Amino acid sequence: METILPAYNDPLFSILLIIVIALIISVVTYAWGLYKQQKEEGHLLKFLEKFDSAECSLDTEDMPFESHMFKPLTLLAKAFENSGEYHKAINIYLYIIKNISDELTKMELMERLGNTYLHAGFLERARSIYTEILRKRPRNAKVLYELGVVYEMMHKYEKAQEIIEPLNTLNEDTHTLSKFLELSALTSNKVLSTDEKVAQLKKILEEEPKLYRQIVDTLLKLDTTTAWQIIDPKRVKEVIDILWFLPNSQLDLDIITSNKTLSTLYYAKGYLQKPTLESGIFAVDMLATARENGFEEGDLLFSYLCKKCKQSFPVSFKRCPNCMAINSVEVEEKIAKASPKTDYSLL
């Protein structure tokens, strides 16, 4: 045996020892990595079991999975999601995630699953999914934004604000988002007095002019006088629907009659008798011209376009219902025939 193994003081012994130690470390590292992978997969499967649902008409329980099925199934899930059949999309996403091995693809599908839960209104499930993704990929800025949206929709504004710090760490521009969340928290605050809210609203507008539409809308509900003081005639297009639907009692005639845009708007509406025809807004000018010529049955109809995803909606929004963008609403107006008013005294 002594002739086979080198003596301990032989340089070859040191080399052999190093090789043996390296092999042991490699084997242990590989075994530990394999164990961790299996543990993570087991954790993920156990985690996903919480979301299994029997509501879907697609039976994936006994359906064998093959790699060539991946793309058709993801397209099918997306089609279901786009058509509003969220329960079917969720079922397919869960089935694919459980049957694929690529970690990166799993995380991408987990994000899609979270988005589907978010659009379907299952906020707690969406929160769980996003939290699980961030446990493994804490530097995923997109998921951080989406988690913030979930907290915001749950009215947990303090939790939503906590997302700002990691986003700043990732060099994301969060100024507008931070002020948007501050505004959301302020409008839902039941403790602050009206005067305190008005003061803070004016301060937020100074710090973030992009929130002009929301702040005008909120101020008109709190303090009409202050609201008219901050209404900018050059930005009437941004709040034209809000101004159009204001009752006569909330108008500030001194401010309105001193500006052509506002005067034309409210002449077209029928609140002013003196003709004014120069608002710079085509539909309003046409309606005002028609009223001057005796046609008083005109009205404005509004739709709301998201400037980011270009989707159009019949009602206004603070966040786009499709892409969740903030400050992306663009008001589109068109002329329509006024609906006949019901005379309730005859009922």
C-alpha cells in the first residue's frame, strides 16, 4: 500500500489531497443544488395547489403534457384572458407552470397568472403570486409595480408606498407614482378636515402638475371656490367632461365670463345666454354655433382613451383598466343629440 500511495511529505500527496477535497466539494455542492431545486419545485407545487379551481370547463387533470403543447396553450390562455374568461386562462396557466421545468419561463407565466388574477379582481391571489415571484426575483421592477397596484386597489396605500423604495434602488423614476399614491391616500382619508385636504391637494398639484385632472375633480367636491381658482383655461380639454357635467350652482360666472374658452363651453351647454363661439375645441364650437342658429338639442358625449395602450373606455379612469398606467387618460368628445328629459311630475 505504501508503494501505491505517496508519503504524506511527498508533493504528490498534497496534490492528491487537493483533488479529493475538490471532488468532495463538487459532489456536495451538486447534491445540495439538486436538493434545493427539488425543494423549490415542491414549494412551488404546494404553493400553486392553493389556486386549483374546479370552475374551469377544461379538464387538465389527466391531460399528459408535451413540450410542443406549450405555445398553443399559452396562446389559448391569452385568448381566454382577452375575452374575459379569466377562470379558463387561470386553469391553463396553472397547468403549464406545473408541467414545465425551465425556471425563467415559470416566472414569466407566474407573472401572467398574477396579471390575470388582478384583472379578474382576485386581489389577494394576485398579491400572493407577485410576492412569490419577488421572493425569487426581488429585482423584478415590473412585478414590483404590479404589486403596488394590488395594494392600491386594496386601499392599502402605506403598503403601496413601501414599493417606492426598492423601485428607487432599481433607478426607476417614481416621483409621479409616489404623488399619485399620496393623492389616493389623501382622498380616502376620513380623518383630515376639508381645509387640510384642500391645502394638501394644492401642494401636490404644485409638486406634480400631471395630477391636474384628478385634483380638479376632487376639489370640486370639497371646495368649489378653490377649484375654480386652480382651473387653467389652457387645460380645459383635460377636464372638459368634468366641467360639462357641473350643475349650474357650482359655476363661478366671474371666472367663466372672463375667458372665451369657458364662456363658449357654457354657452354651448345652455348655461349662458350671450353667444361666444371661440373655445378652440371643435365639438364645443360646433355646438355653440348650432345653438346660436336655434338648434338647442345638441349635447356632448365623452369617451376615454388610454394614451399608453390606445384602448378606449366609456367611463373615466385614474388607472387604465387594461394596462394599469396612471395619468394616461385622454378625453374625447363628440356631438350628439340630447336625450329627452323625463318629467317626473307626470309619473
